[in-house]
Amino acid sequence: MKDFELNLKTKIYFGKNKVKGISEEIKKYGKKIMLVYGGGSIKKYGIFDEVDNELSSGEIDYIEFGGISPNPRLKEVREGIKVAKENDIDFILAVGGGSVIDASKAIACGIYAKNDVWDYFTGEKEIEKAIPLGVVLTIAATGSEMNINAVITNQKDKQKLAIHSEKVLPKFAVLDPSYTESVPKYHTAAGIADIMAHIFEQYFSPDREAVVSDRMAESLLRVCIEEGPIAYRNGSNYIARANIMWASTLALNGLLSLGKRTDWASHKLAHELSAHYDLAHGATLSIIFPAWMKYVLDENTEWKFVQFGKNVWDLSGSDKIAEKSIEKLEELFHEIGLPTRMREVGIEDDNLEEMAENIKEVYGEIGALKKLDYEDLLNIYKLAF
Amino acid sequence: MKDFELNLKTKIYFGKNKVKGISEEIKKYGKKIMLVYGGGSIKKYGIFDEVDNELSSGEIDYIEFGGISPNPRLKEVREGIKVAKENDIDFILAVGGGSVIDASKAIACGIYAKNDVWDYFTGEKEIEKAIPLGVVLTIAATGSEMNINAVITNQKDKQKLAIHSEKVLPKFAVLDPSYTESVPKYHTAAGIADIMAHIFEQYFSPDREAVVSDRMAESLLRVCIEEGPIAYRNGSNYIARANIMWASTLALNGLLSLGKRTDWASHKLAHELSAHYDLAHGATLSIIFPAWMKYVLDENTEWKFVQFGKNVWDLSGSDKIAEKSIEKLEELFHEIGLPTRMREVGIEDDNLEEMAENIKEVYGEIGALKKLDYEDLLNIYKLAF
């Protein structure tokens, strides 16, 4: 089992109306607040009003910075930094999903960038400081509310890069499952695929020794399988929403990767797919993962898929458990209305080589459970077609 | 699902030789260090030397406060407070297991007690401040290294009481599984029973809605079942030790009780047993839990035991899964050399009524999965006899 360090400092407030009281929490960290949000659905569904009421009753003044895009853009981050500096902002409250949180993290550290915030993403500069931030989460998917990661897209250079720094770990996160009840069916499903994909990337490792991390990964996959379809069919089922929301946070806060290597090849395949086609991130993952599984399943990796089949899908007997576990996953994705093939969403097969080449060029060989080169990537895309 | 708050601030350093580097961590918090430990096994097995080397190379002076008893006593805590005050101690490093950590927590807050530290335990006063503390863990069992609890025994008044305060949450914990390789077979087994008992108290709840907490509890129980017997048979199996150690910390750091009520009746039954007979805490739990399970299993609680049988023991079919799950647990305890009946350890049945009365007197009705009154407690003791 590999050594590890763990630092789960984000304080979690979980439940209905938990936004009440965050003024006290915010006052510990700052006085001049910037409220960052996305396209306005928080205003449509009353979440903005609840946050505004809480801040007003706590006598906290804030400025708004809305309009963050689903894949947050570098120019939005730069604009946010400018506004934050002009207003001497010392605390950011991110109200939204992964995109809003990631943009807020980038702004929080970007304020102290000597040259440009993008230097942190390219690795040219190291993040030394950030203003504190807190989160009011409105969709279960990315886990950004309790981790050190942020992904930003630089449209000019066609790059999508990430930072990983404890400086941008949120101080607190409000998880009110009722806020996710207004998330539409398709995005609920895409969120579930995203959560499961995060777990898969950590679960499907060549390392066998981190038994705690593996069993916990299986337990969260079971939550997705049990509660996901319920949340999909009945968006206002609070219990299902609550369990999915909490599983989502735990899926990528660091707990599941402790003591082992992680894979993340499928995310690179999926990101490249979304760079070419306008698909929800979760839908690219539901297309890529079954194909990736079929391709990497061989005599060396079979043990892991058998474990997956037995412990996650309750498969028993000795016959083709590995293959059946992948079929079960495809069935689940279809049950919640997600595609598992590019053809299902009208994608032609004329870009497969280019996509595989792009990944090869940027990353070289990828993957941990099985190392993947250009030919492998192309074969996975073909299986996913 | 019930609302919850979660604050997992303790930084975890997990792996071999992780004691190296803690000087830097300690320097963030204090300059005058008190090193608290137990009966001297840390000196016998070289752990003390490793800590001493690290502190010396970090140029950290410290005073020693050793001799903490297995069930830490109030008079030891009071003595520790006196020594700490005389030496202007501003940081405590606890090197040991649950008893040493609990005593350290009591000393850390007791330094600021206006009258006496015991007032915090009786509830007469509230803990407002504590000096920071860190942990080097040497046995997997109590989970005290990453939680807000401490239990101290007042021998004079024959009371064993607890505090629960975020002020005494350790700042960091070093979990080096190789330190547990010298733990003898019997205490390894008792530790495993203790870990499983902590999980049971949270898992066997009347609430059905906290699916994440339930699935995670099952995953950690599976770790105990898979890795426990290996660690028991072969104490120097690092992988098994590592997984048990990490499961132990996660079992009682708050994660498993989120969103639900917990039971804790069995712990009260077990504590009362250990007040009368000199048994390891884990052995009292391996005696009480199967009896408690048999007694509370009825038509209202069967669903939970069926869940336990299916998800933890891989039982299938529809026949007597609940009963079989309890048998499996008894088999496991016997496999690792633990008793499941009082008779097995030479206890006579002439104290059962008195023990049941004592619990009734102190706590009244106890339990959550099923409420237990005097007659119930006596019946459980009889089943456990």
C-alpha cells in the first residue's frame, strides 16, 4: 500500500436550509465578498434569494460576478480577477456547480498572480497564496466543493488545463440536496455518470493493496446504482438527491485514491471527445468508459473486473463476471437515458484518428491499469463508436 | 436523511517512517512540547527513539510524561495538567493508542480549566480552549486520532465519562502501520473487535435513508473481515496492518454516522462488563455484540440484519440471512481468538442483575435500533453468558 497524506479541511454543512448561518462562517475569513455564479438558474430557482437573504441578515455586503460558462473560460477568470482586485475582495462565495467553483478557485489564487493566472495552469508558476473561498453547491457531479482541483479552458490556445493546490481548497461547502431537485433529468444523469467515472478512475488501478480505498469506492458505486435511477426518475426525491450529492463529494475529495495509483485515461479520451462535439461531460464519459473497460479487460486486469462484478453488481458464479459487469454498467447508463456509443448521439467516425493523435501528442502514453498508446486509444474510440 | 456537519481537520500522514518530518508540523503550533505516552512499549519497540531522533533533528525540546494507564485515569490527567502548566507547555505530542490520546486530549483542554478538568466530563463546564495536540499512533482500535472524543475514568467516583469537543481534535496524526506490527495477537484481535463495534454502533440504526453512510460502513466491515484474520495470524503483514489501521481511523472519525441516529447500547453493556471484570475492551465487545444482535433481531429490525448479511457477508437466498449473519460474526470472533460468551472467560452469572441495574440507573433507557430497558439489558446479558 502506498503512503499518503490527507487533508480534508473543508467544513461540510449538509441538509435543507443549511445556507442559513453561513454569514457567521464567512465573517471568519473576510469582509468584502464576491458572489460568483453561472448562467442565472440560481435566480430562477430561488437559490440566489436565499443566499441574498442570509448575507443581508448577516449584514454582509457583496458584489456579484455572474455568467460563468459551463466549461469555465480563462477570459472569465481574468475578468473575475480584475473585478475582485478593483473591489478589494477578500472572500469568494461560489454558488453553483463545478464550473462556478473552479472559476472561483482560479480567481482566488489569480488575484496574487504576478504575471497571469494561466501561469499556474501551465505549471510555469506555483500557487503561493489565494484568498479564501466557500461554496454553496447546486449540482452533484464534480466534487470540486471539497477538493484542491480546478479545470479552466483557454479557448485561444484550445487548452483545458488544471491546477491542484491546497491553497484553493474551499473553507466550507453548503450541500443542500433540495437545491439539486431542479436539475433537469439529462443533467442529473450526466452528473451520475461523472460521479461514477471519478470513482472508476481511482478504482481501476493496477494496485491491489489499498483494500480500504477499494471497498469504499465500491460502496459509493453501489450508492450511484441504487439511488441514481431514483433521482433520475423522480427529481424531487430528496433522499435519493441527498445520497447522490454526498456520494459526489466523497467520490473526489481524495479518500478513494489513498494508497494507490489512479488511471484517468478515460477522462482524457472523454475530454478530447467533448473538444470536438458539444456533449455534456457526463455523456462523453458514459460513451468512453464501457469501451475503455472492454478494451483494457485482459488476463492481467481480469481480477479487477471480477472484483467489480462481485462487489458492485452482486454477480456470482464463475462465468464471465468481468464481461457481465461491463454489460450491467451499459444497462444502467441506458436506464438513465445516457448514450454508450458515439453513433447514438449522431457522431460520425471521421475524427477518431485525429482525436487519438491529439491525446498522444499532449500526454504521450496514458493510463495506469493498462498503459495506452496511439493504437490503443484509436481502438477504444472505435469500440466507443 | 438527517442533516449533518462534518469537520475532518486532522491532517493524516500515512505510511512507513512518516514520523520523519513532523517537527515542521509541530513548529506551526508550539515551542514547548510535552510527549505523552503509556507503559513504555514505545521504548521497547524503538518508536520512542524514532520520535526522539525526529524531534532532535528538528531542534525541538520536549519533556516526557509517560505512564498513562490502559484506561486513562483522572489522577493521571490532573498530574499531566500540573506538569504541563509548570513547564509552560504549548503543544502535546501523544505517542500511543487510544488511552494515551484520550489522556492527552484531557490534558490539552484541562490546562485552561478554571476549577478542575473533571467539570468538562460531568458537563458542568464547557470546553472553551485547548492547546493543540498531534498524534503518533501505535495501535489500531479507538479512532481517537481523528475525532473529538476522549474517555477518562474517575476511579474515586467509579465513573467513566467522555468529552466531545472540536477543541481537542488532533491537528495531525501519523499512522505508520509498521508500528502496529509489534502489537500482540490478542490485542490485535481486540482492536479488530473494537473497530467493528464502532462500525456496528453507527450501522445498526433505525434510519434507512443515509445510504452513503450505510454502504461505507459495510465496506469498512468487509475490510475488517478480509484483513483482520490476516493481521491476526501474521502480525508482520504490513498490508493487512495498513488496511486495518486506516479502517480503524475511518470507523470513528464521524463519516459513518452522517445523516442518521446511532445506537451505542452495546458499548454501555460492554463498559459495565469491564467495570466488573478485567477484560480487554475488545473482548467485552465480542461477548456483547452477538448477544445484542440476537436479542434486538425481530420483525421490525430484520431488514437491517438482512442488509448486513447480504452486503457484508455475501449471504444470498431468502432463508434466515439475518440469523446467519450473526453466526458468521461469531465465527469470525472465534477465528481471531476472541470470546463470544462470558463463560468462555470464566465469568460467573451472579452479577448480571447488578450490571443491568447499574446501566438502567445511569442512563435509563438506551439504544436506538431498539430501545432497551432493564429487562432487555438483563436478557442480553443472559444471552451473552
